Amino acid sequence: MSLLRCTPRHPVTTARRDRAIREALSFEGFVLLATGRRRRRGRIAPLSAAERAALDELPGPLDVLVLVDSRPWLVADPVPHRLAELARLADHTGRVRLHVVPSTHDNRDLELAYGTGGSEPVYVVLDAYGAALGVLGPGHSPVLDGLSRLVHRGC
């Protein structure tokens, strides 16, 4: 994952951010919406010692707003790998909290603020106080590396 930018293009109020978190889908809810099937919980890989150590170094919790295109006919992979990886991290720790925000008319303001990734979700990382640390974009580095870079370099 690479860093796209630190600040939103347009301001997002605290009340709007809180509403997005409150109204967001869980990862399981998104999987059901995108695929029509429930996720098999028994298939979640455990965290490695290195992943657990990296998560322990993150101040927590980090909220990750995931802006996704919820129209399955436009998305080749209904559950992108990075989203599934973030869900795995969230399942195993309280340091990452995942909030999936589908693309709807009500959420256009968030897309204007943080951008859209087309068929790839946009990952907005917020610190424990709700301040945006940055937006993670497409790339090949592990999810934890992207989170760590945002937290330790600051905006």
C-alpha cells in the first residue's frame, strides 16, 4: 500500500465522520452484500509473531474507513485482498477497527473528500481521536507496513 495523501480534499466534520463510522457495515455485512454469502469464520489465518509485534507498536485503536464501490457488477473481485487482510487484523486485535462505507448517494461527500479508487477501495486511516492520518492507496506492500508508516511519520 502506498500513501496517497494526508489530508482530505474537502473538510470532513467530526459529526460526519462519526456518522460514517456509526452507519458503516462490518466486514461480514459487506461480504454478504457483495457476494450474497456469509464469510466462513473458521478460515481466518492467525497472526504471525511479526504481525503481532507490528500491531503492538501501533497506537490504538486505529479506525479504518473503507470506501468501497458496492455495485458488484463493476468490481472484478467483490472482496479485495487488502480489505480481507484488514479484516483479519481487526478480528485478532483491538488495534484496528474496520468500517466499510459503501458507495451510495449519502456518502458522495466522503468520496469527494478522500477520493475514489475505482474498483479498488480507498482506505482512510484515523487515529484514536478521529484525526485522519492519511489515505492508503493501491500498492504491493503489506497492510501493516502502510499503517505503520502513516502512524510513525505523521501528517
